[in-house]
Amino acid sequence: MPGNATGGGTAVTRSTLRQQIADALRDEVLAGRLQPGQEFTVKQIADQYGVSATPVREALVDLCAQGLLESDQHRGFKVHRFSVDDYRTMIEARSMVVDGVFRQRTECCPTTLTSQGLLSVRRRAEEAARAARAGDLDILIGYDLRFWRELAGLVTNRYISEFLHRLRVQAWVFAVPYLRADPELSDWLWSGHETVVDAVTRGDAEAVREEVRACNAHALAWADRLEAASRPGDPVHARRPDTSRAAGSER
């Protein structure tokens, strides 16, 4: 019936708008324009995007479920503030999961090695590695997330893939403000994406595991350096980010 069709179309539109707002706000957090601890209300976000409150509230609840925001019944929402220990736990969790995935495989699925999917992963790898070597954090984040998500989609089920993606988003959310303030940024951006793809292409699960371990070890070394730099008198060059900047301010 026409009435049902109209109602369905409205529901789809609202669902799409909800996802678009969630994606836009996630990008704001990843870029560091929404800083850890920064507070805002549904009305502020609705006014910013020129939409009604309902899809905004739904989008914010979705981001809370992903661990990126916190909800306060009386004050609205705020960006979750992760700690160095949280970051280490994320790295350790994804390390165990990825290691387990490839431990079960003596070789990667041969049917995927010549697929368009693997070609796409290689393109993501090339762009991510290029951005990392250039110290271009903004470009790197997007390609790095797409690279690992597409790669996981080739070698494991979607539940594990989504779990790993969520951990990587959270890890980037923690790291971005510190990396932007780091004068040695380019030294701490991992660029081994292409080596991982080469190992997958060869069907060498052990080599993939070794490369992923190297990536995670690099991340944990950065966390150690960051923590050491916060101690008085430590000579390591790293700085705490300024978390007082408002959304939309200069990166």
C-alpha cells in the first residue's frame, strides 16, 4: 500500500541520516577536532548539521556503544578519554585475535588471492604506506582503517572483522592528539602495509603473523615512549596534547 511504502521510505531515510551523522562525528573524533573530554548536546549537533534531534540522538547512542562517546543524562555527551593502559589493552587484544586467526591457517584462502578484493587491499596498502612515510596523518588514518578492515574481511568472518575494526578506531582516537603534538611524528607512523599484503598474496600465514606482531610491537613501543615522556625529567621528546580546543578549531 502507498502508506506503507511512504513509511518505509521515511524509515530508510532516517536510518541513512543516522549513519551519516555517526560517520561524520567519528571522523571529527578521529581527526582530533572533537577532543577527549569535550562535551556537547544533541541540540548543538542537530543545529550544526541542520537536522532534527532524533537521528542525532540515535547516532550519538551508536557512538557510545562503540566506546567513542559517553552519555550523561543531565549534561549530554562527551568524547571518551582513553588512557595509555587502554591503548595497550587494545593493541594486545587485536594482537591475540589476529594471531589466532592466522594460527588456524597454514595458508590464506586461495580463492581470494586473485580477487578484486585483494587488489583493493593492495591499493589501500600502497596509499597507507605512502602517507605514513610522508608523515601525513590525515591521509594515513583513512587508508589504514580501510586496509585492515578489507584485509580482515578476506581472511575471517565479519564478526571478528568488525571487532578488530572497532579496536583500531579506538586506538587511533587515543593516539591522534598525541601524534599531532609529536615533533617526531613520521618516525612513529608504521608503514609496513605492503609487506603484509605480500605475505597474504604468497599464502604465508606465518609471515603475516610476524608482520602483524611487528606492527603491534611498534605501537606498544610508542606507548612506552609516550608514558616515559610524561614523567618529570625524562628526556624523551613527546608532549601531551592540548585538549582544550573546541570542535572546528585548527588541527
